[in-house]
Amino acid sequence: MGRDVPAITISRQDRRAYREKVRTCLDVLHRMLRESTFANGSHRAGLEMEFSLVDGHGHAARTNEQVLAAIGDPAWATELGQFNIEFSGDPADLTGDVFATLDASISGMLSHAFKQAEAQGCRVAMVGILPSLRDIDIVEDVISANPRFKLLNDQIMTARGEELRICIDGPEPLLTYLDCILAEAACTSVQCHLQTSPDSFASYWNAAQAIAGIQVAIGANAPYLLGHELWRETRIPLFKQATDTRAQELRLQGVRPRVWFGERWITSVADLFEENLKYFPALLPMCDDDDPVADFERGDVPELAELTLHNGTVYRWNRPVYGTEGGVPHLRVENRVLPAGPTLTDVLANAAFYYGLVHELAVARPVWSQMSFAAAAANLTAGARRGLEAEIYWPGCGVIEVAELALRHLLPLAARGLSRLGVDAADAGRLLGVIEQRCLTGQNGASWQVNSVRRLEAGGVTDRAEALRLMTLGYLDCMDSREPVHRWPIM
């Protein structure tokens, strides 16, 4: 979840002081890495899930404040749009019956939240982009009340100096201009956190980058935006463009986007924090009163507040996270490429595939030494564009269809990785079986949405907005069934 900020005015002096404080925090982080002060125990996993709220007609419901008040649980929070809410689960050791435990605990939390939402006249949707989203849903008045979001919007729009240009190709290309960042709220995702030691962080981050395109292709669930059929995971290009601080001239000069895949494999987590400071101006330049140098030299654990705040405004698809728990600092890889949904079963299957595969690659098969970083970046684009029909590059296979790659090579690796972690074999097999069936049937969330809309239109629903509205309602009914998406009947 994002860090709240007060409603303030930012001065030029604030920016200079903040840059200096981030540098100080980074220097302290280097000292902490050298002196091995971090948690080095078992791998821990955690999930964050974002949702859209939908009214009884299938349109976005601007009711997050009422819904969150009814839920009454600090694990739930606002997100950028008034039609968004977010859930953050407790971390768990990635071993034994972890997935059964997560299933039970998250199911209970979701059941309570869904009932409270219904009492407020709306439903909760797990979907990468709400298919029925309209132009009137992504205007500045729909930004949530939290001052953090208003400040973030103002800073991005000021830095850009002109309207945001959303231009996405695909079967039905879209070009539109927006005067706020609220299109970002259309993008709802699941973030998989993996705690690891400083020594192994680079291996896990590199492995996560290498498989990002595969994750997106298999889990794609966002084919529509504002009535247009675009990429199978339109959330990938939309998020990049909706938070872009660069005017056209800066893009042409090669200035990095804030939603960034990166440009190289790393050897240390410090590489990523160094890049943050080197390439990205501050969006929320606010300094705490603490002194991280004094804290560290006194034997206390520094919060590194400015470093983490700045890191939170650089939207890497695999983000480094510094945190503390019980007075002990730790590092996490935050995997951000997966869309929300379609069901909790699908979410847990995506997570199991990710955790197992990234662990096996990090421990036993350093695949990043056998492929270029540019190939990994190209795979992300290909996977987002074409979903389960994508062809990607993989060492030893060349260019291969992603479903075939998963079935022949990656699912066995993921199973081996989960076994190394000590995950219950029955749970691992059940969840990886969901991924297998997606690949065999060719049906994930994106393909179900597209095929359902096409059938509705072929059956006489000639208005695209109406077809998307009906499909959204049908999607919610299937989602509530908890049947994984490969079993959903086409509408």
C-alpha cells in the first residue's frame, strides 16, 4: 500500500533537501548491506490485491469511502480512484501449506468485504481493467480524497506540462488525451512480494524480470479500455502512459519513463536504488525529521523514509522494497506485472507459478546469463500484446509459443522450485494444474472477455458499450463461482 502524505505546498528548497536526504539514505543502505544487518531467514511471501467497485448496472461505482467504512478493517485501503479499493495480506513463510492457508484467510477477508460492498449497493470486481469503464469515470473529480493522490496528480501533470496522451494500438486502436492521471486507476493488479536476503536479491530480481512476459501472457485479463479492444493485457501500456511525466521532446531524448522495466541485469539491490536517484526527479519531495546516519550508528534500524518514498514513485514492474518488521530490516522483490483476478483460485495459481519458477531460476538456473535484457523486455511487450497467443524468446528454445514453453519447460521448473521450498505437493500440483489447463484450453481472462463480447455482438447486441456492460455482469457472476477462468463458459 502507498504511504499517506499530508496536504502541503512543495518549494524549490524542499526538492533540494529531499534529494540530499535520499542520497544520505542510500549511503546508509550501502553501509547496512556491507555489515549484513538484514533478515536472512526463510523466504516469505505476501500478496496485495487491487479491486474495482461496480454498481448494479455494471458500471464503475464511486463508493470506496462508504465500502471501506463498512468493511472496517485496516487491511483494506483506498486507491487512486473512488471506484478502487486495495487489500494487503499478512506475509507467510513460503513453505508447507502456505497456499491453503492463504486461500482460507483471503477467502474469509474477501467474503466479508464483498458482503459489505453489496450492502452499499455495489459489487467488487477482480479484473485487470474494468471492461465497462467510461470516459466519465477517469476525470479529476473521481480521484480519491486522500491528499497523497491529489498531490501525486498535481506533481505528475506539472512535470509533464501538458495533457497525457494515451495511444495504444491493437485490433481497435485508441488515441485520447486526458488532463489527469486517473487512467492509472483503471489498472488493478496483484502484487506478489518475496522476501529474500541481500546476497540473493539480485538473482531473484533478475529471474523475476526474465519471466515477466510469460506471467503477463498466461495471466492476461485486460483486453478492453474505453470500449476499444486493445492488447490482451492493456494494463501494461496504459499504466506506463497514464503516469508519464515526459513530454514528447523528453521521450525522444531517451529520458526514462517512471513505469520502467529497466535496462540491465543487476548485481545488487543497491543498483536499483542508485538508478532511482540518478534518473528520476522527486514527485513527493517530503523529508522526515529523523537522521538515518545517527539511527544506524546508534544501533537502531533506520526507516530510510525518503528512500522508500522515492522508490514508491518509480513504478518498476519488479520493484525493490526495503522494510522493517520487529526491529529488523529486510528486502523484498515486489512483482507487479500480474492483473487482478479473474478469481482467487486464479490469483493463487499465478502466485504459485511465479514463486516456484522464480525460486528455481534464482537457485539453480541463472537464465539471465543466457539471454539479453532486451529480450526479456521484448517478451513483456509480446506477452502483454498477444496473451496466450504470444511468441517469446527463451534460452535453449529460441522463439516459442508461450503456452508450449510453459507446458514443456516452465511448469516442471515451477514444480521443482515449490518442492525446494517445501511447499505441500498437493497444493502445488492443484494450483500449477490451473496454469496447465489455461495453456491447454487457450482460455485466460482476456480471451474469455473478448470471446464473450464477440458472441454477444454476433447475437444481436450491436452497441459495444452495452456488450461490455453485459459481459462485465457475466464476468462478476463467474468470478463469484470461484471456478478458475479456464472453465468459464463463453457468454
